[in-house]
Amino acid sequence: MLRRVALVNELKNRGVEDVFIVCCDGLKGFPEAIEAVFPKTVVQTCIVHMIRNSTRYVSYKDRRAVCADLKPIYTAVDRDAALAALILPWLEPHFSLSGLIHKVSDRAQTCAQ
């Protein structure tokens, strides 16, 4: 994480005074580094990266159906709506999908917020 803080500090040292919103790919430690240097910044995780990471271990034959069923989850307006849209049958055979819901609540935010 220290390298990521150093990278964000370098941006600040070059004259960046404030950052309103950052959309990142879920790289560990990067959201925390941004929030440490620019505390008012809203950090979002890219939906494409969240889906790609969540479906990494889904079999290729199931991937299209899983992605179609995930759409109501990642387009939900809040965590409660995402949980209401959750398709439970996919979670048991594809445990990696459960991480998507936690990321939706932690880092994914709508632009309206």
C-alpha cells in the first residue's frame, strides 16, 4: 500500500489539489491510498471489472446466463435493492459471485450520489 500512497502523493505534489471522483479497477490498497491523500474523494469500483472478476471462475457455458442474471444486481440503486435482486441458485456453484454483492455495497455507487 505504501507504493500506492506514494503514487497518489506524487499527484498531489505535482499540483493536484482535490479529486472529486475516482473510478478504479479494484486494485488492493488503491482506494485506501486515494482516501488517505484526498479524504473527500468518492472512490468507485468499475462495474466492468467487478463483473469480470466475479465471473472469472464461472464456466464458459454458464457465463452468458450468469451475466444476464447479474444485471439487476449491479444496476440496483442501493445494497438492499441488489440483495433483493440476488439470484441464489448461482451462488452455490459459483462462490466467486458472492463477492460481487459485497463490492456493490462497499465501493460501487451510483453517479447520482
